[in-house]
Amino acid sequence: MNESAWDGTLSASEFSASAQAFAEKWKLNNPAYPPWTWVKSLEVPIFATNQVSLVEEGYLSLENVCIVKSNDDEVASCVEGEASLYDKEDEESTDSATLTSSGNDNVQPYYFDFHIIYSASFRVPVLYFRAYCSDGRSLGLNEIESVLPANSAKVLLESKWTFITQEEHPYLNRPWCKLHPCGSSDWMKLLFQAVEKVDRPAMELYLVSWFSVVGPVIGLGIPIQMLKEP
Amino acid sequence: MKEAQEFVWMGAIPLQIHLHESEVTTVPPPPPALILAPRIGYLPLLLPLIKPYFSSTLPPGVDTVWFEYKGLPLKWYIPTGVLFDLLCAEPERPWNLTIHFRGYPSHLLIPCEGEDSVKWNFINSLKEADYIINGNCKNVMHMSQSDQLELWNSVVNANLEAFIRSSSKLKSGTIEDDYASKSSLSSQKSQKMIGEADTSVQTKTGKVPVRLYVWNVSEDFGDMEDAPPIDSWDRISYVNRPLEIHREEGKCFTLHDAIKTLLPELFGKKRKPSEGENDEQSFGSEEETKNNRMTEEGEGNISQPLETGSTADDDPEIKLLRIQGIEPKLETPISWVANHLRHPENFLHVCVYIKVPSAKSL
């Protein structure tokens, strides 16, 4: 690939490597959150001359993240670990790092599942997510937009880079919400040129940088430490 | 090129559409609607033709239209012809579908708010194809709203002339193949092209937008009539992965090569027994199909024709391959197939039934 003209995209194998790096950094720097898990979908044999190497393909998954919206329009993510929705008994895995203002009984918790999936067509990661109430009812697109942090709703409305649509999950045959990829490569390129001042990033850092832009749109920030090289 | 395109655009499926019994409020029930549906069109677009048959018998309420075939809710964004090729192993004429105006299965199907949803989906696919072919969406993004609308309307009306006029503004490009073309002009080009993966002046990336629908059949059946019905979308693997054409001197990249390239997990080299557990290779089970199927293989640095392993018995068998209702020979050059049989949004939709032999004990 021409080093001086990086187009902001990454290959499938670069995505897999970057995903592992992202998950490790997250675990290290975000202990209050459950870890991202790698869901393997394929092991693809890659042939080069007489050698066969296996590239593992899959996606990142973070599920049951609780997002609480109070009446003051402040949103925080409280974390319920990997306990299932109905499992209130399991205290050990519950880690409530709640950030809302206290004493507000009219708080409605919503649960989000996030999947970061590679798009072979656009050669960028794509965020898929879905939301549901504590009774298990799925949220529609409009409801989700109203649940998201106020400033991210603003971002969605005003930005031409980020918009959410309802589309089918590439593997699960169910409707999920998707944050659109068209344009991802453009802002990734800008991000690296402007912030990192390099023409081409170390690819393992791709997802960390990508998530620093995408995360806040859906109410998940990342700690500054994650952006620094280890 | 024109002839094949005409053939594709004129292709139609005779449909016999029955109103679901739960929504019939009159005695006797209304007769089914007989509609000729363009292959390159989409089921929700037929609603204006269908509704008059049933409007007087519907229960009160808001319409949320969806279609179903033998209990399987149909994905409305898949072109009608593709649905037919995939779901009717033995072509059924007319194709008997059930229409519902209530009770949309929103846990299974993404919402459809009429023609606008279908148009939006079409334009997005067009952008995706543009990106795959050119490395950017500029062609589509630079089309004016009215040009996009004109293009869309030509699809709604299955009007090829109008489509050709509209799409001239799109510059979709074609895939060059020095092996397939015979003119002296192209043989001059071919001197330059040999050995290079990215050969065409018009397709900058050398990639073809393809959507593959794979039905992994675990049982053997003689006639298509005996094929078991597809009762869930989980039985179908959907592969939305750009196809990279690998050119080799003197060799033609065929349709067969394309399928093997898109399904490396099925057609890759067999593992040696010493390499241990082989879960990914046993495709008989349903749970596996969910996770093991379609991902994006990306570059696929396969520069040689794939060897398919030890004995012929081990190889997956392509029982059926349908594109636009025809079963092209597997030796057909992929460039011809892609250029002539693609849909208006520039994707080549391929339905394939594959039988994978059950994993042998290693």
C-alpha cells in the first residue's frame, strides 16, 4: 500500500489485530466496565505461495451495558457487569459505577448491546447496537435517540458523518441499529493527520482512535489513558 | 451487453398473492391477486397493484404490509427475483405468496415504510457498490436529487431505457477481462494487464460487488422438488463481501473460481489430521451456521487456483447456482457474469445451494 496516501481504511486482518489490541487496552483502563469479548466467526485460510496461515475473523461484543437517563437530562452509564438482565441475585458481578445525581427515583434504566463489526465493502469498522428496557422490550429507533445523551443527540442531528439507521445485523438475522460507515475513512484520515500528525497510523491503534469518536455518540466515552501508547 | 440487460430487465415472476386468513373479514374470502412482478424490483413496490384486491375486506386499522412464503417472512429489501431463485428450489409458477396488512414481525424484519424505505435501501446499496468499484461514493453522492429520483423511478417501473439514460450520469464502469475480449485493441491493453490485479481503467479497485445467498444443504436430494423448505433465515448464509478478481496469464477467472474465493471456509485446503479439532469444517449443524458464515474476507491474497483437498468426496458440492433465474455454467468468465447479470444497484446476486459432506473423523 502506498504509505503516503493512506485512505483511512483497514483490512480484515488489521481489524482483527486492532480489535484484540482495543479489547486489551479497554480491560486495562476501564475496569469499571465489562470487557469487550471477541466473537469468532471464521478461521479463514490464507494462502501465500506454499504457506497457509489462519486469519481469525469475528467481531467485538459488549452487552448489557446499562444507560441511565435521569429527568435532568444527565446520562451516565452504570455498569451491571455481565449479569443477565433478570439476575438481580448475582451481586459479585454487579459493579455499579453509577454517575447520575443521586436520589432520583424516576430514572429508567435502558440496556444496550454493542457490536463492532468489520465492513468488507467499506473497509472500516461499523458499530451496531440495540437497546431494551428492564422488561426486555426492544426500543425503537426514535426511543433510542431520545435515550442517548443530549449532546450526542445534537451530534447526530448536526453531523453529516454520523447517523443511525435500522438495519439487519450482518450475522444475527435481526434488526439492529447501525451507525453509518460512509465517511468513516474520511474522518479517520483527518484524525490521524491532524491529531497524530502521521500519514498512516500503527494499525493496532485504529480502533482506539475510531472509538474515541464513535463512543461518545452512543454515550460511551473512553479514558484518556487508552489513547496513549503503552 | 444491451441484449443481456434487456433479458434481465424484462424478467418477471408471476405471483399469486393470498390475503392471510386472519385478516379476511368477508365471506366468501377475496380471490388471490395475480401480479406479474419484475425480477429486479421489490415486493413492497407492488402494493399499489395488490391493495385494490383486498382493501374492502381488511379489518380496521393501520396497514403494516409484509409478505410471507410458507411461513417465512420475506426480507423486503431483497429483489423479488432473488427471493424466488433462493426459496423455490423447484420454481413454482405462479409463486404463491401470502400478504399481511397487520402484525408486522418487527423482531425479525427491519421496518418498511413503503416506497421511501425501499428507495433509501436501493440508494445505499448503490453507494456501497460505488465504493467497492471506485473506492469512494463520489459518483452517487454527486448525483442531484432529481437524477437519483429519475434513476429510482426507472427501477420502480422496470424501464430500461430510462435507466440507461439516468445511469449514464453514474459512470458505473465495467469489468475488463483480457481473456474474454477478442478485439485487437484490447490485446494491446492486455500486454499491460498481464500479472496486474487491478487492470481495468474503469474499475479502479478490481473488485466486484457481490451478494451471495448460500443454502447449506445437509441432506441429499435428487430432484429439486424434494428439497426441504427453508423455514428460517438462519438456514441461509448471507455473504456480502466484495469479490477480488485475480488475473493470471492465460487463465480465466471463472464463476466457479469466484464462488471458491468468496467461500474460503468451504473451499480452502483441507486441514491435516494432526492439526486437531475441526469444528469450523462441520457445517451440518445449525448453530454453527449462525456464527461461522459470512464474514468479510477482505483481501483474500489467493493468487493461485485453490486446491480442494484430497479426494473428490471431501469437496463441497455446488448443487445449484442461480443468477437472474438462470443457471450459468461454472466455467463462464466472472467478468461476463458480473457485467451482464448485475442488478440496477450494481450488485451481482447469486443464490447457491451447497452440500458439504459431513466431517469425516480425523
